[in-house]
Amino acid sequence: MKTILVVDDELDIVDVLSDLLTAEGYRVITASNGREGLARIAESRPDLVLLDRMMPVVDGAEMLRLMREDASLGGIPVVMMSAAEGRRLSQELGCAAFLKKPFDLGTLLDTVARLAGRGDREEVARS
């Protein structure tokens, strides 16, 4: 079972993504800021991180920079999520994808399936 880390300070978003991804067969762990996110990564080594850009304590961009400085974490794909435009920043930071909030849930699921190494959603549903 693939593990997805959702890092977002908006609890409603965390709950929706958690329920959606769990229903799709993923194991989901969560964090409400970048500092918690880094701790969860160290504990569980997720297959993919869904990362909000703007959060208190440690924001998404700083969390990603810290991940990229650690060779053991550098290979984990990250999808940056933000209500603000951040596609260029996410590319500069080496994100695998960028989703502008509010995003289409189908697009999110397709992105997660592709980046977590599970193929397309139809293949996931058949397994």
C-alpha cells in the first residue's frame, strides 16, 4: 500500500484529501505545518507528499528546501498546492507537480496515481 503525506494547515482540506485518498486505497498520514511534515517523513518515508505552500511555523517552500538538502529525502516526489500562483516557484524547487487551489479532485487523483507509482486510476480500481 502506497503512503501519501498530506501537509496543509486547513483542516477541512486535510480531511477531504485524507478521506478521498483512503477510499482510493492509499495509506494517508497528515501534518498541519512544515515542521510536523518533516517529522512525519522521518517516521514513515511516504511515497508522495501533497504540500501546501503557505502555512505557519515552516511553510511549504521551506519544508521542500529542507527535504532537498537531505539526500535520503530528495527522491520523494512532492506536489505543491496553493491558492496563490506558485507554478514557477514549485518548478524551481523541484516539485513533481503543482495544483492551484481549488483543484479538481479527478486531476488530483490522476496526479497522485502517476507520481506514487500506481499507474492510472482505472488500473488502481481494478487491483
